[in-house]
Amino acid sequence: MRIFALPEPRRTRRRSVLALAVAFLTLGPQYAAAPAAHAAPLGTANVVAPPARGNVVIEWNRTLLDIVRSPHAEPGTIHPTRNFAIMSAAVYDAVNAISRAHPLYGSNLAAPRDASRPAAAAAAAHDTLTALYPAHKADLDRQLSSDLAGIPDSRAKQEGVKVGTQAARAILALRAHDGADATPPPYATTGKPGDYRPTPPAFKAPEFTHWGHVTPFLLRTGHQFRPAAPPALSSPAYAAAINEVKVIGAAHSTTRTAEQTTLAKLWTGPAQNYWYDVAQQVALARHSDLNQSADMFALLNLTVADATIGVYDAKYTYRFWRPITAIRLAAGNPDVKQDPKWTPLVTTPPDPSYPGMHSDISTAAAAVLARFYGDRNTFTLTSPAAGGPSPYTKPYTSLSATATEAGLSRIWGGIHTRLDHKSGNELGTAIARYALGQSKLAPAVPSSPTGKTPAGHASPAGATVANATVANATVANATVAVRDSKLGKILVDGRGRTLYLFEADKGTSSTCYSTCATAWPPLTTTGKPQAGSGASPALLGTTARTDHTTQVTYNGHPLYYFVTDVKPGDITGQGDDSFGAKWYVLDPKGNKIEKR
């Protein structure tokens, strides 16, 4: 089986995906005063972009973005990120059924190698969208006819259309019973301090109360990476977060800069729409061909869909009230002073505050795009309204700066706190790491919320995540060995997977749990660890973890994998500084190797 290998970003700056994602978390309050880039809300933006130049994958993604921007495009209980994921999965399977470059996501199709890939992609996109948006069928039919008219009539064209149609049917069937069409349960507040309740001025009923239970596209469950609960109302952290937004996010704040005010208003559109447009512009600028575009949009759109499921799971688990309620009632903490007339700059969305959706989706999307194209990219977004009498257009040059700004803008707008921003970043980072660590794109595995894969289908043969398999399968007698690498001889497990130490660990005790252990899974065992070739039996040991598993140690260091090492010999975690300290590979004596 070929590994789902993503293209390496340009090597002008050697940074791992994790380092890039963690960088979003480390930009502190000082960044808030000097944002590096500008964007417009894509819900209202009039983005001027070059034509797709024959790349039907980009063309159909743009078509779907136009559809979701139109009024009443779909039921208010169906989140549009689902439909982007469905379309992209169908296109991905149609193209790869011909190219055989990667295992298919949700079907077992086969097509002649000379079948037309543009015809396959166009047919797959068309057929999914006509099923999801029947009111737009006439326009979609015309677009398909135009695409196919540019392809010479031949058996290759016919085979392409055939496999595209088959892929669309397979993905639609796969998602037919994923919980998206469930009736959202009504929300009732307890009235207790901290519990979310509808907010002024409209006091709209909370939206997407069911979305955290929708079957994910890649994750095992919607709560797989659920962040820790927000701090108690009585805590200093809570008071600091509320008091920050009370000052900077007020409608008539005197501390918010003019630029922050503009940006807060610009980022009021749906978070995902910004990133769909950014992806289209970057793919065109980087001259991505049809194959790479199909790969990129599939991974991006499936990741964003799962980030959306994950954020709604956490929002309705913690039910944390919005800043406007916290400030007007000021219950639970004497350091938060009541202001019954306080109003935010931006209208508060109708869902709980924690975690922040813009932070979650933006972090996840930027990490995926950076894995394909690197962090430094140039793109523009335009809003016809935010700049006053003339359209407001500003360029971006960094994906990570854009993601950070998206989250911070919600604090400047008065609708989120820094606690929401941080937890959203952590959630988006964890979901992106998981998606980027896949050995292949594969549907949710049987530990999904419903206890089975979507629509009752069995997972395709071999539908595993390489690193999740390593992390979750405790070995009876784990093996530690030595192999050659570009850093010299390093420690690996019995299958050649690189092992790391964590400088924050205290003696033989691990300090890496929860989200940390998701990114850096421990090497665990149920029996005595074994020394493989080149390793010293005298240096092997074990340590008891607080999650009741037994972790292998070497020279006193607990050993870990890294989630983005997708094959033996990968050392993408070397030197990463995350979760409070640095991570290093080990030499045969159990000492850290610091060179990179």
C-alpha cells in the first residue's frame, strides 16, 4: 500500500507541522496590538480571483462557496462544512480511482488508467452538489456541460464521467446516516452563573446543538480531542479573561486601536469561508495540478468538517456563557465588576463561548495548507463594506499570522475571551495533527459516536491511521532497537519508528498526558520490554503512567512517538518545543541528540 504522502513545503525554513501549529498558541497579547494582515468576512466579501484556468477541482470548490453564500442555500440545521467534505471526498476518490496514487477514502472503485481525470472530478462534484442542493441543479448542469465540452469525446471521457458518478454515489451513501439530519435538541439554560443563555439583541435560540454528535470524517469521535474545561468562575484566569474583553471588546472601547476595530468587523463571516477562498487562491498561485488540488481540498475540507464537529461537541459540553452575559451579570467572581449596559462591538453568535470556532477552524485549516505549500503565501481578501465608501482589500503573506488574527479578532469584537481563543487553537491543532498523521484518508472507525462507521459500512480494508495504530496498540513486549538516520544512530521501536524523550519529564515519570499524549503517544507495554539490535538491555525499564498504562523507559527517559512521523525513519519531531519543553531523539546510550 502506498502511504498517503503529502508534498513537503519549501525548505527555506525547516519547521515541523507541530512547530507551526504551536506557533499559533505562543503569540501572546503583544501580537494583538500589531496584527500583521487583514481579511474580509467571506460571508459578504466580493473576492476578485483569477479564473481557475481549467482546474476543475478549484472551479467546483469555488462554485460550492458561491452556493453557501447565497441566502437559504441549505437547511439551517445542516452545517455547510459537511457538504464541502462530501464533495471533496467524492472528487478525491474519482481522481485516485484513475491515478491509483492513494488508497480511496470511501469506495472500492476502479477505472482505466487512461480515463479522463477532469471528467471524473467534474462529474463527482456535480453529482454530489445536485444531490445536496437540488434547487441549484440547473446551474450545476450547465457548469458540468461546459466542463465536459472542453474534453474531446472519447472512451476516456465516458469512463471518467462514469467513475465520477460512482464516487459521488458511494460518498453520499456513506454519509447518508451520519446524524446530520437529526432534529437539533432544544437548549434550556439552567440559569446558573456560567451557564450559556441566548444573548441580545435578538436572543436567538442556540444553533447546531446536535452537531457534536455527527459522525466525523476522519476522527473516531467528535469528542476525541475535547479540550479541558474552562477555568472556574472564581479563578483569577477567568477574571483576567473577562476583564480583558470587557475593556478591549466594548462597542465604544477607548483602548482598542482603529485597526483592531476594522479587523474585528472584517472577521464576522463564517470562519470556514475565509479558508476555502484562501485555499483556492494559494492553489492557483502555486500552480497546483488537478491531482494535487484533489488531494489538498480533500484533506483540508475533511479536517475543517471535523474541526467543526469537535468545536460544537465542546461548546455544548461546557455550555459556557458569552462575555456579554458574564459582564452584565458579573456573578461568581468579585474581580469582575457588573456593567448591565455593556455591549460588544460585534453581535454575539448564537452558541456557547468556549472554545472559539474561528480559532479552531483557522488553526486547523492553516496547518493543512502549510503542509502542502509552506507558511509563506500571498493572497488577498476584499470586503465591499468594511472599508467605508470603497472596497477594503489587504494582502496576506502568512497562513499562521492569518489564523492568529482570526482568533484574536473575536476578542477585539467582544464576543470571545482569550480562554476561548486558546482552547480553540489547541483543538484545531490537535485535529490537524491527527489528519496530517494519517497513512491514508479513511472514514471514521468503529469507535465513532454511533458505535459504527457511517451508514453502517465497514471501514475499507487497511483503513488505519499509522500513528494512531502505533499509539493505541500496547505491545506485549515492546522492543527498543537502534537504526541509522541522518542524525546518526537513533533509538526506534521494533518496527523502525523513531522514539523521543521529553525534557519536561521528571526522572522516569511522564508529564505528557491529554492533548500532549495525542501529539506524542507514549511507547507502552504489558510485559518486559526487549532490547533489539544495538540497544542495551541494562538501560531498558518501565514507568507507571497515571492513565494505568506502563510506559517504556531508556536510560531513565520515558519514550514517545511523534504523530507526524508517518513511516520508519521519519524524525519530524526533532527539536520541537511544545507542551512546555523540547523533544529529542536518543542515541544508543540513551542521551539526547540535539543536532537537526
